[in-house]
Amino acid sequence: MSPAQGAREKPAGPSVTGRVLGILSAFGPGAEALTLSGIARTAGLPLSTAHRLVGELAAWGALERGEDGLYRIGLRLWEVGALAPRSLGLRERAMPYLEDLYEAMRQNVQLAVRDGHEVVYVERLAHPEAVRVFSRVGGRMPLHATGVGQVLLAYAPAPVQEEVLAAPMAALTPRTITDPSELRRALAAVRREGVAVCDGMVDLLALSVAAPVRGEDERVVASLSVVVPSAGAEPRAIVPAVRAAARGISRALGAPSARRRPVGVVSPGASGT
Amino acid sequence: MSPAQGAREKPAGPSVTGRVLGILSAFGPGAEALTLSGIARTAGLPLSTAHRLVGELAAWGALERGEDGLYRIGLRLWEVGALAPRSLGLRERAMPYLEDLYEAMRQNVQLAVRDGHEVVYVERLAHPEAVRVFSRVGGRMPLHATGVGQVLLAYAPAPVQEEVLAAPMAALTPRTITDPSELRRALAAVRREGVAVCDGMVDLLALSVAAPVRGEDERVVASLSVVVPSAGAEPRAIVPAVRAAARGISRALGAPSARRRPVGVVSPGASGT
């Protein structure tokens, strides 16, 4: 039963790497500050093991111990995480366009990527007077319920689409799409229009307009959205600005379809640059 | 010599945790995408060990393997890092004030914290037409050369100040303070004025105005700055806006000195709320 029993090369439990990752996984939204025993319990580790591993993580800067004795995720782990191309790398390229859109709309502007069956928000600019949104940077939402999610799902590989369509879909509001046939039609509309409009699907008071961002191989790598108050919203007035910003980011990422065309040349690809 | 030799409980090299952290440390600015052998070399690990640990990290989402075969930091690690209170937690509270300042100034707005003898930028909003700045989110700069750095150093514990004053200071431009006595005077001025003005110390073309952000125990936990073109800059016109935004963030963080005072009450602390 004791994990130190004998000196076998392959213990029955998770590897040390798995234990370290288990410790990091113990932290999450609403669990930003934990005691050592809380970490041990959540990660399923003996206190002595947790003590040793947490000490190593804190020495490196992955965790920080506050004066209150609680452990929190450390600045160094955030710095390493900031190197993820799908987070801050993407964000850095997108930021000028997000800022332009934010200035022009004075509403919420969001940038998100897909991870499995969820949306992960990598940036959010919220105007002080804009409608409240529930997303947060680093937060997740289901694909079927959000504008950015429907865009990311519409351009996801077919198996991902089928998995989402086959699974139960949570109704965040009475207006959230939860019917597979309805979602299938919505995704087809997104592909046809190049834009998703979701009215009241996350919050009855908010409407989002989302467009796809493409990478250098033309695949959709992210989605951009503007969230405005549902009451009185005119999606037609928002769509062009969202599309233009998404195209600008796609160009910054090297998407061939978003290249600037030389003045006076109409057909794409002419002149070779 | 072989790491698997025998079945000793304490190998001579770094622990598994140390190896895992060594793999993460192999990534950095300019080294965002690495081959497996590049990771092994930088982390000082045998290829077989690196292969196994990288596989575990990729399965969890700490690393992602691209179609080009290169490994990059994964979205999941960024998500965990986003829980660091000194990064996105701070940023979330500060963002409305940063956005207000950005709207008002249409220049660069930065939020930074101190880590050891360096500044780490946790947010940067850059207006498309603003003067170019060299900071990047997640990036570091020396304390002595930057506005945010001088603020963070001015309010740092005395031993940290003495260490920085005793060490050689790099001249990023001919105007960077590199003389300990001069820096000591500059820090005293920051504490007296509650603001740092750095003209041409990082880039001859840029001037920064920085102010301290205080936490719930009144200690300075971050610094906010606006960076404008040096030519024609009028710091006096910038200081009040920077001070006001820093105070707003301090209030959002619960700093008692930044509490709103009830209307009509002049003395601080009266009425108990």
C-alpha cells in the first residue's frame, strides 16, 4: 500500500510528471489560493509527497506562497504560458485590430480559440459602459452557445462537429440552441455568411457577432466577436467592422486570402506579392 | 552513468520535477518552437528521458506538437498561468482603468509588477499611432531604466534597493541612469512625488510617466505607466491621468488609502466605510 514500498521502477500510481501536473490542475477559477493540504487532497497525493513537489514548484516560481500561507500560481508559470502561440502570440498579432474595433464600437471585443469541445478566450476588451459579458481571459465556454464558438465549430474538422452535435447541449438561456438539427443549420449559415450572430444564447441581454480568423494555411485558428446589448442591436451595422477586423488579423497571421491586393489589380494573386 | 542504473531512490541528477521544469524552461522569447532533440539538449536530458517527459506534458496540454513536428507551449499551461494573481488576476481588476487611460491618451499604457530585480509587464495597450515601445506582455526589463521599474524599486524593500544600487546598471540609451547616487536621488523623488518620469531612458524617442498601484495592505504591488513620444511631451499634462488611474486600480484592489470618501466628508476614515 505504501508508495515507497520496495524500489520498483514503475509505481502503480501516476508518474512524478503526472503528480506535478496534478498539483497544477488543483488550481482553477474559484480555487486560485490553496493550502498545502488542499492541494494534496485535490491532487490525490500523500501530504509528504505534495510537500516535496510543491516546494520544488515554488522554488522554480511555478507556485508562490503568500504571507497567508496559501499557495497561488506563480508569475514564472504565467510567463512560460505566455509563450503559447495560441494565447499571447496570437493576441500580440491581433491586438492592434482588437483595439481599433474596441475604439470604433465602444463595446466588448473578444478573441477566442477552440480547445476540444470548448471555446477558450485569449483576449477580452470590455468598455466600461458596455453590456456585461460572462467570459474572462483564460475562461472556457461551450462551442454551441457562443458566437465565437459557433464560428470555431463551423470550421472545425468534421469529426469534432459530429461529436458536438451528438452530445447533449446545455441551455444557458431559453434561447440557446440545443437541438442538433438547428445547430447544423446554424453552422451551415456561418460557413455561407462567414459570420455568426448569436442573440441571447449566453445572456438574454447580449448579442454577439463573430467572424473567423485564418492562419497561414487558411485554416480557421481563432474567432473574433463583438458583444453588444441585445435591445436595439443592429447586427447588419456590426458585421462589416467585425469581418474587417478578422480579415486584418488573418492578414497579420499570413493568411493568403487576406493579403492586400495591389492597387488597381482586381484578380487575387496577380503580381505574385 | 546510466540514469536507470540500479533502482536507487535518489538519482544524482535533478529530480523528475526539476527535469519537467527544465523542459518548460527550454522555451523562451525567440525559442517558442523547439524540436525534441533541441529540448533535450537545452534541458540537459538524454533523448529517451526527454521523449517520455515531453510525451506526458503534451498529453496533458502543457506542450503542443505542431504538424511541423515542433513542440510549443500549450494552451492549457497558459490557462493555468492565467490564474496567477500577479498576472491576469491583477490585469482583470486593472483593465477598466487601463482602457479609460488608453481612450483618454491614445498612447501606450502599461501595467507591470516586480519580480526580483526586474520588471515584468502584465499588460500593454498600444495605440496604433502611438510611439513604439519595446516592452511586451510577459517580457522583462531592468528596474533602473524604466518608469514602472523606478516606481517598483522606489517602494521595494530596502535590501532589494541596495542590491540593485550595488550592481552594475546597463545603459539602454545614453540617458539611462547608471550612477547609483543619481538613481538614489531619482527613487527619493518618486517617493516624494508619487510618480516617476523617465525621458529617453529605454528609447531616446519615448518618455514614460509611471505611478504606484497599492494592494489591500497598502504595499505597492504594481505600477502603471503611459509612454508618449519624447518630443513635445508635457509630463505635467500626463501625471494627473496616470495618478488617477493608478488610484482607481488601487481602490479596485482594496487599498484603504484609495477608498472613495463619502460626499461632504473631508477627513479620511470618517463614517467607517
